[in-house]
Amino acid sequence: MRDLLRHRPSPQVVVACLALVLVLGGTSFAAASKLLRKNSVGSAQVINGSLQTKDLSKSAIAALHGLRGPVGLTGIQGAAGTSGAQGAKGDQGAAGAQGVQGSQGLPGTAFARLSPRANGFTTVDGIVGTGRYTSVAIGVDGRPLISYEDDVSEDLKVAHCENTACTTATVTTLDSGGDVGRNTSVTIGADGLGLISYLDLSNVDLKVAHCDNVACTSATLHTLDSAGLVGEFTSATLGADGRVLMSYYDASNGDLKVAHCTNVGCTSADTSAIDTVGDVGELSSATIGSDGLGLISYHDKTNQDLKVAHCDDLECTSASRHTLDSGGSVGFYTSATLGADGLVLISYYDFTNNDLKVAHCVDVGCTNAFTNTLDAPGDVGQFTSLALGTDGLGLIGYWDNTNQALKVAHCRNPVCTSATTSTLAGGLSAFAGWNGVAVGVDGLPLIAYEDGTTAVLKAAHCASAFCVPFVRRR
């Protein structure tokens, strides 16, 4: 203590210490007790990096934007969302303007409910030697048109029926230039006139006769194919393009050929060989499938099979070929038509078993078929001719060689797994058998055939859809 008193600070030191205390204490008090004036701090008073986001106002933060960066890559597309609920049905729109009135159609036919009656038979051409190679079509006038050969004069002839039942007819010779008129096939062209394909045996050519009028009292003749021995087993049908398509046999090469008319009158045709493997093409029948393309049934002589050719185009320049039945010697006297189910049905003769058979295609292209025997007792099934009835079922005319009779088979269903068979005309000559079937505008079948006993052309007008007399379906 004595030492401390001995060393007391001088007055100058005390004054200096008080001054230091006052200076330091006054500054701290001012900074702690008095706020700075608003907006009094400028850029010059701020140390770089000392301010944080919390030190700035909202407007200052909002103003802090740099340059826009480049657009980023597009992200992966998200999964599709669930479908929304269906909206309410809108109001019905206003009716459109009435269209232009179409042209008047052909007169219709009323189908009366007929009383049970007999089938009607008429001699159409009483000249001896007529009625072979018959074919029949229903004209635009609703009357049957029949093409056939006069075997005595070796001419091509037609008979235009004067009524639906063909109780009378106008008979005309269309071609008499040599041995002509075999293997006739008649169809109605897009112009409403008959067109007949046939074999000119004198020159072994394929020919056509284009009728000059509905009754076919005259015709314009054209040779379509003269390359070798051609024109046998012709079959004509109207294509989806309004041109007639014909199938026939090329005997020189053993090929199945087709001729596609270049115009409605068929003054010329484009010809193609569509099956050249083996000896093929006899006994052909052409129809148009539900796809608008030609489908041809025929006999494969090399393999003794039933075959079909399904055209690849409207002109049938090529075709896909399929074997439908190879069980023995089959495929003779084929006849094809489009069924009510949109599939082709084919009737033919089984030579091994002497039976009448049918093949029902499984698809439009007829890549395969279900086959069924319709009539078996005796030797039956030659010269088949098939048409589709108004009931949507197939009706087949064919020859019963055992009993020398013309018979009909009416399919019980569209596939024709079975049929009702009956004799239409019996006691005929063994040389008979040629027949052609068509369904008239009255809904009843008409069958033109050769009566071998009298050797004349006859027509049978059926009393019912299945050609059985004195019956009527309820």
C-alpha cells in the first residue's frame, strides 16, 4: 500500500485516461441507442459481400435478376393422364339440303304367295339337236336369256324368254361361221346387254358375242384369243369394274387362262395364264368374290384335284392358287357362286365315288374349304350348275346318270353341309345332262336343259324355291 501511494499517477495521466473513457463510451452509446436515418446507407458505405438477402427489401430482392440463361433440354414426356369424363351430347345439327332425286329404278316384282302347284316345263327350241352347252342369265327386263349350241348346224344360238316362266321365247342364231357355240356362258354386262363367251371349234379360238339389244336378236362377234388351241370350258362373269372376266382352258399348254375385257362391249381383252403347273384349267367356273376379285374353280388334271384361283387384281393378271379337295379323282363339272354369307360355294363331281359334292370356302380368298357329299346313291353329280336362291341357299342342277334324270339339290344351310334332292325331269337319254340354273325375278328357279330323249332345248320353271312340286313353306 505504501508502495502504491508512493507511485500515484500524475494528474496528466488521470486526465488522459478520463478523456479516453469518455471518447470510447460515448460512441458505443450513440450506435446502440439511436437508429440510422432510413435510406442513409449508400453503396459507398457498404462493404462488398457484407449484405445478405435478409438485409434487403422485397422490392430489392425482386429486382435482382441476371441475364436469361439458355433454354434447357426438353424433358421426357410424362405418362398420359386418365381420360376425362365424356361430355354432354351436343345439340342436333340442322338438317342438310335435300339431295338431287335419283333416276327411276327398274320395276320391281311382287312375290305372291303361290298355291301349291307343279313345276312347269316348256320346249324352248323344238329344232332337233339343240340344248347342249346351255347357260342362262336373267336380263335387265326380268326375262331369262339362254345361250346354247345347235349341235346339228353347229351354231351358237340364244333364246330370249317372253315371260318369267319362259313359256315362249324368241330364238336367234348369233354365229354360224363354222363349228361354233360349244361351252357357252352368258352373263349380263354393265350396259344391260347379254355377253356370251364360247368356243369356236373350227379355229379353236375363244370368242364372244355381245348382244345388240336386250332380246339379243343380233350380236357383234369378236375373237379374244387365238394363240394355239384355246377357248374350251369358258365361264363368264361381270367384274366389279364393269368389265366381263372369263376363265377358259388353253389346250396347247395345259394352262388355266383368263380374259379380261378392255371395254363393255368386249371388242378385245387382256389375257393371262394364271396356273401353268401341270395340266390344269378344264371345267372351270368364274365368279366374283365379296372382295370384288375373281375366283375360279377348276379341275387339276395332273393331280385329279379340285382347285381354285383367287385373282390378285381386277384384271386377274395373276392369282393365288389353292387345292380344295384331293380325295381321289375329283373336281369335274365345277360351278361356283357367291353365297349369302359372303363366301364362295362350289358344286362338283367326284369321279372316284360318282357323287355330287360341294366345297364351301372358309375365307374370302378360299385358301381352304369344307367339303360335303350331297348325293351318293348311283352315278350322280355330272354337269353341275349352281345358283343362289332368294332364301340365301344354294340350288344345284345336275345329272343322274344311273336313272338318266335331271335332278336338283337344295342346300339346307349356307355352308351346304346337306341338301334336299329331288328329280326334276326323268326318263331322259343318256346323252342328256347339260343344264343352266338361274333364279328369276319371281324368286323361283328356272333351269334350261337338254332333253336327250327328244334332243331339244327345254326350260323348267320351278314351283318352289327348292323345285319340289305341290309344296309351300309356311
